[in-house]
Amino acid sequence: MTKHKTFRPSLLQFDKLLGAVLCLFAVVFPVFAHHGGALAQSVHKIAVLVNNDVISERDIDQRVRLLRLTGRPASRDAAIEELVDERLKMQEAERLGISVSQEELDAQLSALAQRIGAGSVSSLRSALGQRGLNLETLTNRYRADLAWRDVLRQQFNRNVRIREQDVLAAMEERGEETEGATTTEYTLQVLTVVVPPGASSADIARRQNDAERIQAAVTSCGRVRQVASAFRDVSVNDGVTRMASQLPEELNARLAEVRVGRAASPDRTEDGFSVIVVCNKREVSGAEAASQPVETELRAEEGQLLSRRLIRDLRSDALIEYR
């Protein structure tokens, strides 16, 4: 198993890294020393009711800190409006029967800790605590954004259609040149090394080791299932086709370096560890290649419009009481 050197960022480095990564997420609830009943009453005082869901003065104070950390406008009003939107998102997700598993939250927090150099969730908790921020509330913020992602996905699939003529019209409007345009089409196999709910750190480490052994053992797509069968609780998804423009930039860069028949390094996911095997790479040119990034951009634009429209409608129907 690959060993990683522990990186302990300085306070300034940590703030910059956390600010860069947490632009979509928020942190609330400080660690308070005891200063008597007046302060306790103040921080717990109800500031806003959103369909009877409470936003406290403590929520607002900590959201202001988070906004300041991420370099966004950090006014009290901006914090309140963001918190109101968050409550509405969670209420809509609950109405639609959408929830976020603890396993997915744990995976997201673990990935965040790695990305900002904290190393572990425990170290992330400590680092946040030094700034008066509580990990449990960061978890709640993750839960809201992940739930809203699933709300948008459900509504997008139901209500939004990107037609071929829409893509062609956008290409013409933008003056996209089809001649000379190229991209890569990947045919992939995706193995998931399952980590069961509530797994210990030792069990997670063992499953990561299994994923790394699978990566090393795969030498062709024809051997994927044979390799997977030697390990317990490993699923295989065959025949996944993606254009380069449809993949996250970091993953696309990694797959570009992987030879056909070999696997990329494992990724931590909500279900465990994912090992992606490249079965084929096909260079696509002309209109087909040029249309892919345009279609991806159109989907992103429509997704943003859908999100704003849903929030607007939820606000219009909500009972919001500012105290």
C-alpha cells in the first residue's frame, strides 16, 4: 500500500487550502468557552424561521466566518440568505424522499481532509476547532449540498432535454470550428471495492490495499473479472463509454496517462474504492468532437438555471420569519 508523507500545513496555508476547496460548502457552530448565561442565550437565540426550521444567531455567526474564510462577501445578510437557501434545499430533499448516507458523508470528509493536507478526518476536526469551527456542522453543510445535487439530478432528468439541434445552434452561435476539433472517447470498466457501513479505519485501509492490488494485477480488460473474483465484495461495471469532455478534469488527465488494458489509481467513493480500467481509447474528430464540450457546457448552464428557478419557487412558497 502506498505510504503518504504527513503534511501539516501552517495556519495560513490551511486557510488558503480550505478556502479553495470549500467554496461549495459551509462551516457553522463555534467552540465556545463558558462566558455565562447572557452569551449562551445570545448564540442560541432564534434569528430566522424557515417553515419552522430554526436559524440561530450561532448559525449566522459561523456562516459569516465561513464566508470570510472562502473569500466571499461576509456580511450578516449574505450569511442569512445562504442559510435560508440551505434550509429550503433540505426541506425539498426530504419532501422528495432524498437522503444522504453516512457512508457518503464520511467519504466526502475523508477526501476533503486529504485534499487540504489535513491527512485524516480527526486532524481536520482539530484544525477546524482551532478556528472555532465544528466538524459536525460542516457535515450538515455537506449533507445539504449533496442532497440538493440529487434533487437537481432528479428534476433535470425529468424536465430538461438537450437536443441535438440545441447543441448545433449553440455551436453556430459561438462560432465553433468543427474542422480540426478532436477529443478522446474512453471505453471503461469500473470496479468498486466495497467498504461496508461503519467500517473501522483498519478495515478501510485493508480495502484500500485490495484496490491497489487489483490495480496492479489488471493487465487487460479480459482479465478484469478474473482478478475481481479473487477479492471479496468487488463489483464490476462493464462497457462504460465517456468522452473526455464529460469527465472531471483531474480524472481525464489521469486516464490520458493510463495505457489501454491498465487501471488508474483507486479513488475513494461513497461505496468504497473505485478502480477504473481503460479498455479502449478512440480519437474522435470533426463535428462529433466539437459538440461534446458544447453539450457539456449547455448541461451545466441548464443545471444552474434549474437550481436558481427551484430556489426562487421554494422561497416564494415558504413561510420565512425574520426576527
